[in-house]
Amino acid sequence: MRYQGPTGFKHQQPQKTGILITNLGTPDAPTAPALRRYLKEFLSDPRVVEFPRLLWWLVLNGIILRIRPRRSAAAYSKVWTAEGSPLLIHTANQCEMLRERLQARYGDNVVVAFAMRYGSPSIASVLEQLQQAGVRKLLVLPLYPQYSASTSASTFDAISADFNRRRWLPDFRFISHYPDYPPYIEAMARHIEAHRARHGAGDKLILSYHGVPKRYLLNGDPYHCECLKTSRLLAERLGLGENDYMTTFQSRFGREEWLRPYTDETLKALPDKGVKSIDVFCPGFAADCLETIEEIDQENRGYFMAAGGERFQYIPALNAEDVHIDALEQLIEENLKGWSLRSPGAKALRDRAQRAKALGAAE
């Protein structure tokens, strides 16, 4: 393997600290060809689908990628905006707000960027941009509050794969999860309280998380436990009793059993149990996306109302709300401790360049 060095490097270049936030990803357009590219990358990840590789390759390429792209494109077309994918828009806004805050404190010594695990902008392309910008210390924050091998670990895999071909690696820190981080719990609580103050509260609060196969839990993945912990802490902060809220899991795929209870089955059953008014919030989603807008606020709203429900309120994700950015900023600040965020002064950089030149360096 030929290892890459930083192209365009100059000894007089300031050394900076990079903050990289990441999210799952999005197709480039709500079309079948774009979804086919996106789903192929996403579903080819062995962290996402833990299945014998050869057999899964045959299923993926022979069946799924022939059928699902068109269906997924139809779903994405319901949430697509003039600016593009909601997830991309919200993540870009989160990045911009964090950049404004951190650079107001540290100046250009801090570089803030975002990337997607699947699709664009890719992790590899953004890591290259950060290295070219002189980033020698890197903090990565995947926006997955609850850890799962299929999300947080997959992001680490992508970073590791990129580092594996680089000659010069930055000092590196990785925030793998924050399910019980007090500012995150507080941000969600204040967000929910503000929504209920404006629109009223339903009889029950449904906390819906993205599901994973139950097999992952049995094999040691802590995701299920971390979701339950987040729900418990959030309910305690909101002053809710055990009968005032439920934790459910959405977005299952395939025939095997996933984490229960399922969101769709729960919402279909609640009206017959006397629960006619609900609020739904998704604590595991840092930004609104297909799974919250189309799956929860459209599809699952329909299930609940068709079953006899009378009032359904979807509480949007935290997105780029100030309370969310406050929590993320605090999380980042805590994980930057011990790193000097000051770059050497201009004279020190000139002296370094002169010493390098004296030793034969080009620049």
C-alpha cells in the first residue's frame, strides 16, 4: 500500500483543531438511480447488515436493489425540499451554528465541518479537506446519542479506513455516545415542554427510536439499554410517571425479530386501550429525516388515526434549535479538554519554516 502524505503542505502552515460532526447520510436526489447508489453503499456495510457476505451480496444485488430504490425514492419525494434532503439541511445548519460559536471563542484555530457516513459529503472527502486545512488534532462527534455497532462503530470504521491510507495521522478523539449526557437530556426536555406549552399535551408521550435486529442485542450491542436509559432520564426530567410514556422502536426491515415494542403496532393498538391522544418524539434522531417526517409524522400518524385515535402530535427533532446546539457545544468543549487550541504565533511559524528550509525542505 502506498501511504498518502498531505499534499500542498507548508511548514509555515498553522496547526489547527478540527471538529467533525457526522450523521447517517442521504441520497443525492429522490430518484431511483440515486437511491440505488445510496442503498448499495448503506446496505453493503457489514456493520449494518450482519449476515454472511456472499449470501447477502446475492440478496442485495439480486432482489433488494431491484425493488427497494423505487419505493424509497417515492418516500423521499414526500419530504424533499427545494434546498434538498431535510437531514442534509439540518446537519449543515447544526455545523454552521457550532462553527460560529466555536470560532467566536477560538478564532480560526478551530475548523468545524460535517460529513455523512453514506452519500455526500463523504467522510473521506471531508477528512482530506481538514488535513489540507492544517488540522493536526481531530475530534469526531457522530450525532447518534445511543451507541450501536451499526451507527457509531460504522462511523469509526470509515474513519479508520481513511486513516489506514494516510502517512500522517492527527491526534484523534471520538465521542462514541452520549445517551445520558445531562445537557442532552435537558435540551430534549425543554424542547418537549416548549412544544406542549404551545400545542397542549397528549395523553401519552411515545418515544420512538430506530430499531435494530434483536439478535444484535443478544450479541452484546448496548443500543437497546441506552435507549431505555435515555427514555427513563427524560421522563424523570419531565416529571412523567410510568403510564405517561412509552419507548418503542421503528423502521424494521426484513423478516427477523427486531427490538420491541414496534412503533407501528403500538400506535395501531393504543386507541382500543383508551389512548386517543398522543405526542411522539424521537430521542435518537438529532435531525429530522425520512424516518421522522415520512415514517412517523405521515405513515404512523395514519395508523393511529385510522385505528380510532383523535389527536396525534409529532414533536420535531432538536435539529438546530439553540437548546440542542448548547448541548452539543458543551459536549464538544468537554472532550477538547487537555488540548491546546492555540496555534504557534507568526514568528514561530516563520522560524519553523526557515529551519526546515535549511534542512533541505522545499517549503
